[in-house]
Amino acid sequence: MDKDTLLDCHRRISPHIHRTPVFSSRSLNRMAGADMVFKCENFQRGGSFKPRGAVNAILCLTEEQQEKGVVTHSSGNFAQALSLAAGRIGVQAYIVMPSNAPQVKKNAVMEYGGEIIECDPTLAARESEAARIVKETGATFIHPSNDMDVIVGQGTACLELLEEEQNLHYVVAPVGGGGLIAGTALAAYYFGKGCAVVGGEPIAVDDAYRSLKSGKIESNKTTDTIADGLKTQLGDKNFPILQKHVESIVRVTESEIIEAMRLIWERMKIVVEPSSAVALAAVLKEREKFENQKVGIILSGGNVDFRFKGRP
């Protein structure tokens, strides 16, 4: 892996993705005491950063592999991303989704042409069902976050950010399965000028924080967080990248996530999902760390189910 790998990936996927905008907010800057810029992947195809990795992973397959299709398991955003990418390239996508995944994300998968196979809301159930489909169809399994082609693809969001903002002191990204933070860390290492990478993670699912402390991949006993895109855990391919290139991980509470999301909606007038807001919540929580620094924040997605209970 070197900087040319990232550049080649970006050239390969560019016809299939949006180059998303970079926004700023003076009011949020005042609150944080920092000069923040937001890479708005909520405007990406499929509503999140994940088509970057999905497109790259499919395009790196052989023609024979593409003919047999691809399969993944995902609670939502990668499910949408792989369905969207596969549809654009002309490949069948089989998507294993937990039964409690947001309906808005299930609807999007079907709209993009993915075939949904529901399972119990556990990692073991996801993996078992995906393995069954691979065996029956010959499709290639693409992990949402623990796949180097996916990781490199996700890193192109930070690559684009650093092309526009060349003097960032920090880039902050949410941490779930580890694909985005690992790709971000690689991009910052190769293209940032002394730019450090910090992760934001819900306290309720703080396996990455604990993994970096213990030196081994930890798991979560519960997944009780509003940030539904961050319920998965690190893998053996992305964890070593975090160990080498991520400075630290800031844990945030559920109320801090909700408040950060409210601020982005209210002050920036854009829709982000809770998982996205975790990065801003981390900056606001560790104000002294980021004060007077130039900080890039990856807004990872904007797929929110607006059909709130109690509303007509």
C-alpha cells in the first residue's frame, strides 16, 4: 500500500461517485473554538461515503467474479452502497440485512436493485447467512469495512478533503467497523502535512477505543446506540492501520451525539444521520484539544428515517 494506490483508486471510481462539497459554519466554529471544515458525504450517491469503497471493490474483481455477483451484510449504508455500485456496473448484489435495520435503508436497497435477505440482528446471524449465499451462488463476499479495496475506496473522501484543505491539523471521522477511519488515516498519512487523525465513537459501542488500549480486537456486549451505522466492530485488516496511524479515539454519549446532530441540522441546514454527528460531538467534547486548530470533519452520511413514531 502506497500513495499511488489511493490515487489509482480515486481515478478508477471517479466516474461512479460524486466529489462531495466541503462546507464550514462560523457559528459552529465559535462553539468549538476551532476552524472546522466539513466533508459532506451525506451528499454522496446513496447518501453516505460507502459507495466509494463498494465501487472500488467491485471494479477490482475479475470479470468472472462480477458475473457471479457480490454479497455483503450490513445494517444499512453499505447495503445501499453495494446495491447502488453493483447496479451501476451491472452486477447482481445479495444484501443480508438485520430485521431491525431502518426501513428507509431497506427501501433504498430495493430501489437500487439489491436482493435483501433478512436475518436476526446479530453479527453471527449476518455472517452465517452471507456464507450460505456465497456457497449457493458463488458470489464474492465484500465486507463492509474489513476489506482493503473497500478501505482504500473510503480513504478517497479524505484525499479529496486534503486536496482542497492542505493545512489541516486534524481530521476527525466516526468509528464503526473501521473502514472509514482506516482509509482516512491512510490518506492523511500519505497526503496530509503532519495531519493527525482522531476517531469519534459512541461510549455505548466503544470497542475501537478499548481495542487500541488493549492491543487486540475487542467486541461489544450491547449495541444500544442511536448511531446505528457504528454498531459493528473492527477487523484484522483495518485494526493494524488504526494502531499505526490513528492518534486517539474520543468517546461520546448519546446525548452528545443528539446535540451535535441538532447543531448540524440547525446551523448548517443539512441533514446528517446520528453516526455522522459523532465526529462533531468528539470535537465539541475535547474542545481544549482542538482549540485554535484547523480541523476537517468527515460527515459520513445523511440517511435518516423521518417517519417518527406518533406522527401521522
